[in-house]
Amino acid sequence: MRLTAFLAAVGIIITALPAHAQLLDVLTAPKTLIDRAIEARSAGDIAKDNQIVLKVNGIMGKMGTVKASTEIYEQRLLITGIFDDKALYDRFQKDVKAVEGVKKLYWHVTYLAANDPKRKQLLDWADTTVLAAKAQGRLVGTAGVADVNFRTTADPYGTVYLLGRARSGEEGKKALARAQDGTGVKKVMNYVEVRP
């Protein structure tokens, strides 16, 4: 019953999102929906996370940009991305900081001019997506790590971000080690809270 209600709610949420915001959700939906349904969290907590992400996606839709990516766990919001328009970057940051319900904001969005030569050294969208997916995949195969309580993402700089909750210090260390253990990973930002 809980899974059915959750899947129905997610279906409504997904159809409310702009088409460009739905792409990644569609690509990762089956695993994401199942994982979130079996997490050791209440449906209310998951609903709060979904409401926050909807608000941020709404901000991106209103601005006509897909330059940012979100991950969230227990209302701790992680945002990554690169903007090439400084005014848009500033407006996006201001609007995201005004979103209610966010307990902690991990802001990893940068401004980098379109003609900046540093852009040539960055990973493209596909490589960034693969880096993040492989990091999450390594968690799935690790004994003693409840991968459903962790979120991973990556950015074009080769940084992998680990967000979530570990049930013990040992589990947190294993998850961090697996996030670091990947080709192309230059750095890992660890935002895991340890709590039984």
C-alpha cells in the first residue's frame, strides 16, 4: 500500500516537472522509485525532500535553465552545476536560498564564463553522469553499506559528492572509500551523517 501511494505521488510530481527536468528522472526512475520506497525513512520525510526538489526544479524551469543538478536527503540539499551567465547564476542562488524547508544547503554551483579556457578541461554532461552512476553502483555492491540511504552525484570537475546517512562510522568509511575508488574521480565531498 505504501509503495503504491508513493509511486502514484511520484507520477504526479514527474508529470508536473518541465520536460528538461524529467530526462534524468526518467533515466533513473525504476531504481530510484524502488530505493526510496524501501528507505529507512518516513513517507513524510521523503515527501518533504520531494517538495524541496520540486521548488528548485520550478526555479530552474522559470529561468529556462538546466545548468544545475540536485540531490537531497533529509532536507539537506546538494546543488551542483556550472553557469556561464553571471546574472542568471546570482538570481538562481538567491532564489534557491529562499526555498523553505531546507535544513542545510551544500552549494557547489560555480560561474565560469563561456569563453574561459578552463572549460576545455571539464568533463561533458555524459561523462559526469557516468562518473556519478558508477559511484552509486559501487555502493550497491558493497557489503555493509545500505546504498538506499546514500545519494551520489558528480560534477564536470571530476568531484564526486556523497550525501546521506550511515548507520555507523564503519559504514560511513566504507561508503566514502567506494565513492573515492573510481577512475576519473579527482576528489570526493563527503556529506554523510552517521546516525543509527
